[in-house]
Amino acid sequence: MAQLPDNLLRRAADARAKAEGRAFDEVLAEMKGEAPAATAPAADAAPAPAAAGGPTRDLDAESTQYNVPRPLLERGMFARARADGGAVPAMAGAAAVAAPAATQAPVAAAAGPPPVTGPPPGVRTQRLLTVVKAGAIQGTTTEPSDKVNVWPHLLAIEFVALLVMLALLTLMSAFIDAPLLEFANFNEQPNPSKAPWYFLGLQELLAYFDPQVAGVIIPGFGLAALAFIPYIDRNPSVRPSDRKFAIAIFTVFFMSASVLTIFGSFFRGPGFNFTFPWRDGIFFDDLKTILE
């Protein structure tokens, strides 16, 4: 034992002293091979009252020696007594409760200490989970989004609109007669000879510009402008107040096509000359000049 380091020797002596209920200095001297000092009690000194359940522990001295708070030592002592099923050792020191004298309570000393049923008064036990405030390890926040998936949100609406339009066209074809015109006769050309209504805008442009300009350049620039709108206006907002540029371009295109189509349908008479429909009537093959 003498070859062991002093710190290990002292730890071993402390553990042995606690296990055997002996003094630390006595066990340390025995492990070092030294004779223990004679500690004969004085003749007039009364013997220390021994606890019925085991040796007396001076928790104040142990707290100072091992730098451990006294409440922790008390909790450990009671926990070990509950685990082993034995009696709790008597506590010595300033905070210990004085043990009754043998002459005052001989029956209690013979019967032994009461069984340990819980922690001593004033000692509060807590679990670690009740001390730590509950909360998520990583906070997550949900941000509002104005984006939805194409399926099923968009495609479902488009499919319903397709079914409604199909039903409407089916009803119109069942109740409205729309016969075809007679075969074309090059000897009897209608005057004026108008294109279908969806091409009347281009035919109206031919009255103002050269065919190359009215049929190629202007429509080509219009289609190119419509194709480049998504690349020019990259505003992700869907509110009309935030899309003034795109709305302005669409309005100009829509109004221009509408005005040209209306003029070609209702304000062009024989020879494709300008006329007033409320005075000369409407010159269109499908309308059969309903106003005369």
C-alpha cells in the first residue's frame, strides 16, 4: 500500500472507512502500515451515543473535507439507506438533531430507528425534466405562400371550365341553326367581300397600310411583343395594382384589335368603304343586311 500515490491511498482509505464505519485516520494509518494513535477516552468523558442503525457520521466534517454541500451528503445517505434497506446512520454536527439519551428512551433505542419512508423534512426532490423548460430543439416558422401546385388546383378548374363550355356548345348546336352558305361563284362575288370576324382586324389594316406592312410587319411586331412580355415584366405579384405595365400592354393590344374588328364588321359597306350602320345597314354575309 505504501507504493500507491497519496491521492489514491486516501480515496481507498475513505471508501473503506465508510464501508466499515471506522475513522478515516485509523484506516489510513492501517493502510500505510503505521500504528494508529491511541485515543483512549477520558475517564470523566461520557461515551458518544451510538445510533441504533449504524455509526455516527459527521456531515459537516465530510462536507469540508470533500468540498461537497451538506444537503447533497444527506440526500445520498438517505438514498443509500433506502436502496440497502438498512437504517439511516446518526448525524453529528451543528445541524444534526440530538439523539435521545439512553436513560430517557430505553425502549426507543432497543426498538431501533423508524423505517425510512421518504426524504427528510425540508428536502425536496425533483426530476431533471421538470426543471428544464420545455421547448423545441430547433424552432420552425411557417411562412405564408401564395403558390399552389398545378395538380389538382389548376387542372381541376380548367377541366371543369372545359366541361361547362362543351355543354354550352352542345346546347347551342341543338337549338340554333347555323347552315353553310352556297357554293362560291366567281361570277357573283359579294360586295363587300369580308373575311371572317377574327380576321377583320387585319383586313381593316389593309385599308390604311401597304399589304406588306399591314399583313406582315404589324402582326409580327404584335406577336413578338406578346411573346416577350413574360421576360420584360418579371413582377411575381398577382395583384392588378402591382402589374400596371403588363396590364397597360394587354389593354392597348386588346383595344386595338377590338376597334379594328368593330370597324371592319359594322362600318364597312360596298367596296369596303366607310359607312354608318344606323343609316346604310350592316353589310355582312352572315347578318344578311339586317339594317336597311
